[in-house]
Amino acid sequence: MTRLPRTLRLDPSDQVVFTRAAEPGEWAVPGGFAFWDEDPAGMTGKRKQEFRAGFLGLASFGWSTLVEVAEATAAEREAAVAALAAHIRAAYGAPDEAAARAAAEEEIIFAASLCDHPPGTVLALTRSLEEGPRGQEVRERFRTLHRRAAPHRDFGSLPVFAVVEVEGEEPVDRPDLTALGREGG
């Protein structure tokens, strides 16, 4: 068995902030390749949010803010590679099946490298455009989120408030959820 990221939905916000939200339980990859032909500085609205914080689900090819580390069988891993290869060929114009499969394998290997945590560990992603040695560069940062032993206050049945401990840097940019919701589908 190998470990891969699997999409997780703790509340309905992904359905508001992304053009297409991944369904819970899909195998996922960071999906930064989806932005290669775009200028991140010019992105707005939902596309900007997908760039900033989205993992790409491999069934719907929608986006998810959070993923969890999960055990995947060899058959599930192979199905994830095949789905991603087909998507890369259809959506991004890979020249042939071999090139699409090689790109998919590379992305799955990278996704698996993020999963060196116990199953159930929640991962979040922040992408940003930063000045680097070759000019503007995309930077990805991954954080693990841990459940608290006991919440500070009782917020009723909202489980999202139980996932609060964060390792790593806090994102600087905060999306305007109200504006994103008004953008529509």
C-alpha cells in the first residue's frame, strides 16, 4: 500500500469558492500544472482561489481546500495515474499517451511524498507568486492540520472548529467569501 492525498470537505465552502468543487473522498494531487499557461498575477475570483489553495481531485477534476492522508492500494494508485494521464492528454494536450502517463506518474509521486504522515492527517496548501532568482515564481507551501484534544469552546455540531492546530506559515491573503459566492457557478 501507498499513501496518497484524498479530498476532504469539512464544510460547504469549497462549493462557494471554487468553480468546481471536488467531491469528498477523491484521490488528489496538488495540481499546480493546471496553472502553467496562466499568469497568476492576473487571476481573479474563483480561479485565483483555486490557484491559492486548491488540490485537484482526480475523479471530478474539481478543487478541494483540504486533503487527508489515506492508504491506497496498488489498484487505486494505478486508477489515479490512469485518470490523471487521460485528463492531462485531453485537457492539456499531451502529445501522446506515454508523455501523459509520465507526467501523471510524476505528479502522483509528488503527491505521495506529501503523505509521510499517519493516515487521517489533514493537509492544506498555499500557492503564491513570489520574487525569485529568475523573476516571479510560483511557490507552494504545505501545512498539516491537527485535531485538538479538546476545543476551547463548544461550537455545537460544527466539526470544522475542531481542526485548528496549524504547523507552518499562515497564508497572508484571505479570500472574500461573500464576493466569491456572488460570482455564481
